[in-house]
Amino acid sequence: MSQKLSIIIPAYNEEKTINFILDKIKKVELIENIEKEIIIVDDCSSDNSLKAFNEYKAANSELDIVILTHSINKGKGAALHSGISKATGDILIIQDADLEYDPAEYNILLRPIVEGYADVVYGSRFMGGKPHRILFFWHSIGNKFLTFLSNMFTNLNLTDMETCYKMFKTEIIQNVKLCEKRFGFEPEVTAKISKISGIRIYEVGISYYGRTFEEGKKISWKDGFRAIYCILKYAIR
């Protein structure tokens, strides 16, 4: 029986890019004939994102698309909680609604799981020979510092804890109690999966087509301080 990959897309005001990212997902042919389930979580967008999601679903009835909505804006983490809880696939990946990460690379992350080596795979923007857009020096320093601090407490040797591309066996992530509703999701989930006995975590190199703030990037320095707080909070727990 073929397996299924659940693709969780948290979305807030992404009407300009959602069609492009869904087209990319549609074109991907997964290894081992793995099927795709696309779960879009609209976090109470104030633009026409929800209309765009529904129009795309209606025009592409051959795709397995599930649309969830929040009546109030709760944050990226909360959107991920909703999507993860509804996933029916054997494997699950997080996909931002913008164009910073390339769905064509799903198979790179899938392979260690499908071949029986991994339970969790992180896609690192800081390893391998894939293309990377040159953007903000201090953001890269901040990401590396947060990864270093996280590694200190989890005893992992990740190169990119803050990456969007995190792939899990679905049964594992659905059994992790997640609390962070905004960008604290990344350090929280990393801390909690690191404590699972026998967990096999792998990391693979991916490309990164980052956005500027003018192009719609939403994370700020405040989220960095929240990440530090979450690293310490979940390390102590």
C-alpha cells in the first residue's frame, strides 16, 4: 500500500504567492509513488488568501486539498498545530506559503525516512551545495546563534534549527504536545523531539530563496528573543 505525505501550509496574507507554491507542489513526483495531502491553514488572513485557496482547490479537484480556517489570528505555531492534528499521511512536512523553500526538494528529505534510517529530517540552509539567496548578515548570525544555543541544551549537532523544512513520521509529531503559537514552534519542537527515546534525526542540505521585508517576510528581532526564551524554557522542562 502506498504511503502519503501530508504537507502542512500555515498561511497569513499569502494571496500573491499561494498559487505559485501550490503549482510547485502539484508538479512534484514523490519517490516510491508516495501520495500527497495538502493541508492549508488560513490564520485569519486580512487579504483575499482564503478566496485564493478555495479557487485553487476548485480548479484542481484531482489534488487532495484540505482547507482549515482560524476565526482569529493565532500565529504560525497555532496554524501548524491545527494542520498537524488533521494530517492523515504517514509522513508530514511543513511548507511555508511563500516561495522561500522549494517543494522540488521533498524527495531529498523523504529518502532517509523511506529507506528506514530516519524518523525526523531537517532541511538545512547552511549545508550542501544548493542555491541560497544572499540577504541579511545579522539574520544568518542570529539563526546560527539560536541553533548553537538549542544544540547546547538538546545535545544535537544541527546546523539549522530554525529551518521551515522539518519532516516527521506523522505518528511521532502528533504525539508531541506543542504549546507555542507563534515562531517559538521551531525551538519547542526541536527540544521536545530530542527527548524522545531512540529518535533518529537526520539533516540534509536544501536551497533557500529568501524574501526581504518588502517582499513579505514577517519574522522580526522580537521573534529571535522569543526563540531564546523558548530554548531555555523547554530545556529546563
